[in-house]
Amino acid sequence: MRVFHVVGARPNFMKLAPVHRALKQVPGIDQLVVHTGQHYDFNMSDVFFQELGMGAPDINLGVGSGSHAQQTAAIMAQFEPVVLNNRPDMVLVYGDVNSTVAAALVCSKLQVPVAHVEAGLRSFDRNMPEEINRLITDQLADILFTPSEDGNRNLEREGVPAERIHLVGNVMIDTLVQMLPSCEKHLPPGLPSKFALVTMHRPSNVDDPEWLSCLVKTLTDLSSDIDILFPVHPRTRERIHQLGMNGAGRIQWMDPASYLVFLALQKRATVVITDSGGIQEETTYLGVPCLTMRENTERPVTVTVGTNQLVGRDFARLKTEFRNILNGQSKKGSKPPLWEGKAADRIAQVLTSGYASTRAASA
Ligand code: UD1
């Protein structure tokens, strides 16, 4: 059985690692990792492959940046001949980035089965490019692996046949569980004893200069209460640079952090402020308070079960909740079901039992 994994952007890599490792244990499976090149900076891509012990991708399509249409089209055009030349039996796509939907589209037209890891998540906000990617990928996928119950309900409501949907848990947490014991030694030297950790890169938070400058002013204000560490995504860095605003307060602007460094920082942080999806999940697992600067989340379980609070696009609310946390009044949470480190094993089981029954049927 020949399995392709298609990844392209930073949040894909930690989802790929455990699935790749689990399938490696299964005799007769030949795996090939295709990196689309959507992310290409060393610290947005290569460092993750190194730290997660995956070796370099087998194929890199090198598509790079562009508008959504340009990037998605470039991935499709480059990926199609790879599929035609290698004829995979199954293609696994991860998460909700442009690489995910592009690969799913190519495969469905070539009638190559697609499995979507992290299926069913919905923010119900079609202004987010990721929501469009999720909706389309899930309509095209043959097998849908969900991280939480809400994913199953969303897919069933959209008419996806129940037999295609498998609740397996969260593969991102598989990687976290594996790497947590060794992350502490990657903490950067000279850290303040207490700090808040910030990440921000969504178009809704960084593309509008007026909004972004209010955000940076608010963070500068908050840094009078506690040091703030801010590893900056390239997209955010460029926007902040254009505003000329990266000088004030006790904010440490850092390059994007590697997986292990960022995990160690999250574990130590007093509070995390973010607009990322994956960080809402990781803080929930770690029990660290998280304030999400979005009006909605495709990961509601981090709010209903975990430590996440949506503060919306509301700076006054952000300040209030932030100060509550510093005063020891943080929201308590617990870990969602099946977020325990074995999601990839369950994925491997589903994929290989399907394969075994197909082989038996054709024998
Ligand atoms: C993408 C995903 C988003 C995910 C995020 C994680 C989509 C639609 N969005 O957004 O869901 O949360 O990755 O980081 O797929 N750039 C670099 N170096 C890089 C990569 C990007 O400098 O290695 C810069 C480029 O200027 C590029 C910009 O960042 O134009 C945005 O990159 P892009 O891949 O288009 O989207 P992200 O914002 O990273």
C-alpha cells in the first residue's frame, strides 16, 4: 500500500509526525512525504522536520507564497504529475491550510482516495480562508478523522456518510505528549521568571494597520504588568515593521520559535494570547490559560472543556481577562476525551483494517 502525506505549512508538520511514525510500524506500507513549499523559511519549516525526527520530505514542490488562488493553483499544478507518476493508494491531508484543499482537489479528480486528518472542525465563519478549506476538503475526503465529537456532528449535518467518519482524537496532542518531557532544555536563556506569551498572524488581526497598531499599543500597556514574549510570524513581522512599532514596553520580539522552544515557552507561560488554532489546543492540554483574539473558534472543546477564552476583537475585554489571570483568577479546564497521545495509532488502525479488507475482497 503506497501512502502519500501532503503537508505545506507550519501547523501541518506536528500532525504529520505521529501518523508517519504509526504507519511505519505497519509492514507493507510504503510512505512518501510531499511538502508543497507553502512555508519555506528554515524556522517555519525545516526546523520542525529536524526536531520531530522526520528527516527531509521526499518531494518538495517549492510553490512558495502568493495570493490564495495563486498558491492553491500552483500546488495543484505541481502535485498532479506527482500523483500520476507515483499512483498512491491513499493520500493523507492535514488541517485546513491551502496545501490541504489543493491536494484534496487534485486527488478527488484523479480518483485517488483521500483521508483528512483533523476533519469536521468549523468556525462557521466563511471570512476565514481556513473555513473554506475545511468545508471543501471534508466534502471531497473519503475518510475523515475527527479530533473531537463536535467534528462528527458538523460532518453529519453536512451530509457526510457516518461510515466515513472516525473519531480518533487529536494528533497534535500525540506530538505534544511525546515531546513534552524533553522540551524544557530548549528554553531560551535569560527568560524572565514570569511572562505572557503572544502569537498573532491571522489576516483579521494583522492585515488592517489601524487594528494592528491598537493591538500593539494594548500589548505595550499590558507589558507594564508582566514581560511579554512575542515570537513573530513573518506575515506579522512585515506588517509591524511597516508600522514602525516594535520598540516600546517590555515586549521581547523574537523570531518564529521552533516546536520545542515554543512548547517549553507555553508550558512556562502565565498566560498565552493568540489567534492560532493549534495553540488553543496545546494550552488546553497544558492547563495554561489562553485568551484567543477571535470572535469564534473551530475548536469549541477548548472553551467548553479547556482553558481557552474567546475575548473577540475587544481590547477592553482582553485587558480585563488578562489582569484577572495575573491576579490568580484563571479559568480552570481539563483535557478533552481522546487527547492522550494515541490518535495516530487509531488512524493507522482504521487505514490498515480498510486496506486488509480490500485485499481480502480482491484475493
Ligand atoms: C498559513 C495558513 C494558516 C496557518 C498558518 C500558520 C492558509 C490559508 N493559512 O497562514 O491557517 O495558521 O499558515 O503559520 O493556508 N512567509 C514567509 N516565510 C514562510 C512562509 C510565509 O516569509 O516560510 C510570509 C510570506 O510573506 C507569505 C506570508 O508569510 O506571503 C503568509 O504565508 P501563507 O502561507 O500565505 O499564510 P500564513 O499566514 O502563514
